[in-house]
Amino acid sequence: MKSLAQILCFWIVSLAAPIAFGGPVEEASVVVDHWSAAYTSNDPEAVVRDYAPDAILLGTVSSVMSVGTEAIRQYFSRLKGTGNKNTLGDKRTIFVSDNAVLVTGFYEFSGMQDGKLTARPSSFTMPVTKRDGEWLIAHHHLSPHVQPAK
């Protein structure tokens, strides 16, 4: 009986290990989830920490590329206290290598505009790379997402 309990315990731990210690796809996906939560909490510094120091951001409300930490911080500085939210929708993660994953999909920004809550469906692409053991967004391209005709 003791042997059966040991086998069951080993089996349960073996199955749980891949969940607890995901591979590159799962780890990179967590970065995007964290980015969305940081944006929704209106914490520009938490958002910026998800980017590599030399990351490039192509945002929807800027006519220029935001390159590097300070430029990305400037881009998100207006976020604090806005109540804006980000909701992730359908996303796909594509394994490139043990140190690079491409995450792409749809999300929706919502915030107040002209006194009304406005939703802005968007699409995004984020190459996420592992540097010095840490997964960070290397590039972020977002654009408005055209909704299908009703």
C-alpha cells in the first residue's frame, strides 16, 4: 500500500512540474499578461519594467517610434490615474527559440473619451526575449483592429 501511495505521489508531482515550470511559450505569455495587468492598474513604471532596455514601441497615439526605456516611459506617462484598462482577447504564442517567442493577438483598450467610456479594439505583436534569465518585451507594435461588419 505504501508503494502505491509513493507511485501516486510521484505521478502527481510529475504532472504538476510542467505546469509550474512552463517552457518559453508559457513564460513569454506571462510577460504579456503582466503587461496587460500593469496597464490596467495604470502603473506606468510597472508597464515599463516589462520592456527590454533597448525595446522599440510603435504605439497608436504617437507618430514616432519610442526606443529605449526613457522613451517608453514617456509614452506611458500619461497612463497614471486615467482609469484606462486593457483586456486581452485571442492571442497566439509562437516558439522561435529557447530565448525568443512571438506573442500576437487582439486586445481592447477602454477609457474615458469626451465623458464616455470608449472601447478601442486593437491588435498587437510582441517579440519577447529572454536576457540574463529574464523574459522582456523586445518590440511592441499595436494598431487599431478593424471590426467585422455587422
